Amino acid sequence: MLQLFLKPTRDAPIRRGHPWIFSGAIERCEGDEQIVDVADVFDSKKNWLARGLFNPKSQLRVRLLTWQKETIDQSFFAARLAQALAFRSEQLGATNNAYRLVNGEGDFLPGLTVDRYADYFVCQFYTAGMESFKDEIVAALSALAPTAGIFERSEGRVREEEGLEPSLGVLAGEPPPETLTIEENRHRFLVDLRRGQKTGFFLDQRDSRQFLATLAAGRSVLNCFAYTGGFSVYAFAGGAKEVVTFDSSLPALELAEKNLQLNGFADSPGEVIKGDAFAYLKETDSKFDLIVLDPPSLAHRRGDMDAASGGYKFLNLHALKLLNPGGILLTFSCSQHLPRELFQKVVFGAAVDAGRKATIVKQLGHPIDHPVSLHHPEGEYLKGLALRVID
Ligand code: SAH
């Protein structure tokens, strides 16, 4: 096992439980520092601090797994997974069979996400360290709950930074069907685990969808950036008088149509429209009582923030203009680099420029299966505001 010694003073965040160590904090290594390995981390006075996974190719050299001297093996992962599952089953299990089982740092398993969709698991290994324990994690998952199959969708920017290629395919059991039916708060949705966005469904918006249902009665709704129509189904279930489901992705909207059918809303008033939401919001003559604005992340890097803020402002400004008096806007940002306070400022600027006065009726965010570690607040990415326009 590799041993890493930190520079003086660089141990403080680690002692407080932060799970990341960048290359600049490391004074020296003992052992083979060319390979991906489990590493023990010491302060500059050789006191043992924590244990994690080391990747020489990443600037983020170590992601810590534990602050105890425990062996990192299949039973270590099995215990973490069992803990994660217990809370999800207790809180969500009665009315949901799809949820995020492992949320990386939020479940003290940095570099790993696992989503459960009925009897399938979808894994994302983001780091070389986690990837090196793939077999153990797959074995632990197989033993955790009855599964038809375990599928992998490891892709994205973090993998590139780790020096890893995308990796997709079956890890165990049967390949997933073309579409799988999941149940969320007693609504049913078709999910494409192989080609759908994220791992197939935006599990992180479950609570906000449920909240929307409580606001929908008698209202005309625009579900903008609708993906497969999650908010639309809840809007109809909550008694919306009409719902426009808008997205730029044809495959997503095909599933949205099917999801409306599946929940008995095929003939309910409304439309499913494919197009560019930026253009639509600016140009449409329609007015709505309730708008959901859930765009994809507009800031992928810290450096994109100015352009991203401009994008969010544009969307919110035009959405606010389309609201009838007393109307409600549920507006979101899933950009990790845009903190909540800044997002609120951007939305405030949009309201000022739109000439609307609004109140915040609720702060929205991660549901309980997307926990954020208190020691790693950077893990918060999803933030939302429910606004009520007064005039
Ligand atoms: N609210 C959805 C998730 C939205 S994800 C849910 O609860 O499931 C963001 C969506 O924005 C994706 O479906 C993507 O296809 C869509 N999208 C991206 N760019 C777009 C654009 N310019 N106009 C309209 N939709 C867009």
C-alpha cells in the first residue's frame, strides 16, 4: 500500500473530514507512485490520518474512503452499500422502486454512483481508484438485493481527467430491456437505461415533481426542459387544466408521450412540443399559470460562470414574462459551479428586468437519496426556487 505524507498545515481539511487531496498538498510518497492504489495518508509528522484511493494521473490525487484503519475490500463496500440501501428503502421503498443508491461523496464513496431502477442497478465509476474495485463492488451489489442485471454507464468529464475512456455495458446478469417501467410516488415512467440522459431518469427531481403536483390544480402549466415528461405527469395528477411539455430531444419526447399515456393522461389537454426553449420562451404568445424551468447544466467549469449566468438570466426573464398574475415559477440550476446565493441573484436580476415582483415560496433541492456530505459541501449541485409572481 502506498504511503503519502502531507505538507505541513495541509492536514487540517483532512482531519475535518474533507475527502479530497490535490497533488499540491503532498510532500512525498513511499511506495510505487506510478500506479492506482489504496493509499494511507499521514501528516507531516507521520501521524496516520485516513485511507483512500490514489491516482497518479489526476491532479485530484486521493479521494478518501475512511478515517479508520479498515481494509478496503468487498466487505468494506458491502457494508457501505447496505447502509445506503437501508435508508433509501426506509424512506422511499414503499412508493418508489427507483432511486440513487449511492451518491458519491454524499455516501462516503467518492467516485461512484449507483442508481436503482426496479431490479436493475446502473453504476458509474468516475475514478480510476473506484474502477480498480469494480469486481468487488459488482459482487457486493449482486449480494445486496435480488437483481436482474447490473449495467455500467461510466462516462463524462471526470473520467477524462482521471485518464479513463468511457465504459458502457453489462456488468452482471441480463442486459436491460429497451425501456423499463419504474414507479415513482405511484406514477409510472418508462426509462431507457442504455441511451437515456444521465442514467435514464432525473431521479434528483422527485421531490420537486411531488411539490409541483400540490400547486397544479386548475392551472395551465408549461413544463420547459421536460425530458421524458416527469413534471407533466405530476401536473396532470395534481389537476392541471392544461400542460405543455417542451424539450429539444425527440427520443425524450417520444417517451414523454408514452409516459402520459401510461398514467392515463393521453387525452388530457395540452401539447408536446419539440424545439429550442430559449427561442420558444422569447417568442411564444402563450401565457401560463405555472412554469417549470429545469435546463441542463449551463456551466460545466468554473470559468463558464459568466456565460452560464447570462443563460439562466435569459431563461428566467422570459419565463417570468409569460406568467399570468399570481403565477408560479419553479426554476432550477443543476450547475455545481453556480452556488445557491448566486443563482438567486441571477433570478432576482431576471425579475427586475422582466418588471415582475415575486416572492420565494420554497427553496428546492436534492431529495434524500442524493445526500450531500457535510464535509464536502461542493457536492451540492441541484438548487431551485419556487417563486410566486405578485403582479
Ligand atoms: N425536468 C426533467 C429533466 C430535465 S433535464 C425531469 O424531471 O425529468 C434537461 C432537459 O433539457 C433534457 O431533456 C434536454 O433534452 C433538454 N434540453 C437541452 N437543451 C435544450 C434546449 N435548448 N431547448 C429545450 N430543451 C433542451
